[in-house]
Amino acid sequence: MSRFALIKAVLGPIMRLMFRPRVEGVENIPGDGPVILAGNHLTFIDSMILPLVCDRQVFFIGKDEYVTGKGVKGRLMAWFFTGVGMIPVDRDGGRGGVAALMTGRRVLDEGRVFGIYPEGTRSPDGRLYRGRTGIARLTLMTGAPVVPFAMIGTDKLQPGGAGLPRPGRVTVRFGEAMEFSRYEGMDRDRYVLRAVTDSVMTEVMRLSGQEYVDMYASKAKAA
């Protein structure tokens, strides 16, 4: 049994009991081949719930600090996150964005599922912020379809993304797969990249019901 299967078998029932996830549209995720899951990001537990509600293993980028912690807690976090599919990347360096993009491309070239939060960081106030165009570059470079998704209610269980989450119900809603083959070979055209990204974010907004803010979440946090 793989570590991912073990984690789902052991922690899956506990997570379902604690968060009682209502999952809608999971059948929109293709059963094989490369797929990009792109959604909103409200709080820390999003990355714990998403892999456990999908039949296929979801690989995603995470801060390398999640796997470098000390003591028993640090080792348990590293075991869990790398087990469910997190790939640690130092995103704070000057080449962090490039490293994340290349990691996503490698996962997709291997025919796997890659999860991404186009906002680039957690929402500071529960609203949906402008997406970064890495998502568009990935789909245009690899030809992988994009399945938009929405996390609903996770921020109510873990306000501010800190501390232990409290029990409650969350909803994970997946939309229909989106493909952008009509833009093949245009992954360096900034107007195309923005149009593709905005199309994905429009679907995420529709699925989540969030208010949209046309600015980057990182800029809102720094204000």
C-alpha cells in the first residue's frame, strides 16, 4: 500500500467525521491523463481536504517549511504533506515562481493531477482575488485540461488560517473541465495568458459564490 493510500485509509474517516465534506462534481475530474485542479484558497486546511476528496492523487506546491519542522510535530507534518502529494519548493527566492512552474509542468508531463491556487496565497478576507498567470502557462504548455474547484466554508472552521480547525461542514465543488487548445503555442502572449487566467477565475467565482476583487491578494495583504 502506498503512503497516500495509507493516509486516506487512516485519516480519511477522521477528516470526514470532523469536516463532513459535501463533494459536488468530482466526476468532472478525468480518470487518467494530466489534469490541473485550480481553485480558491481560504485557509491552511484546504490543502488537507482537497487530496482526501479526490480519487486520484493530487500533487501540489507547498512551502518547504512544511517539511523542515523540528521535533515530532515537524516530522508528522512532513510525513503527511509529502505523503498526500505536496512537493516542497522554496518560493521566497528570486526563482521561486520559475521553480514552481517547472515542477507543475513535470507533474503534468507524467500524466498526473496538479493542484494550484491561482491567487498565489490565501485570501486575506474571504473574497476571491485576481489570479496569477502561471495557471495559464501550465495549461498552454502541457495541453492539460483545467478543472476549476471551490472550497466553501473552510475559513469558518479555521479563521485566519491559524490554530487548530474546529469541526464543521465544508463543501468542495468541482466544475466542468476547461480546455484551451485554441491557444496552443501562445504561452508567451501576455494577453492570452491573462484571458485564460480570467476565464478560470470566473468559473471559480461562479462555483464559490465569492465576491471578486480585481487585484492580487499579496498586494491586499501588504496594504
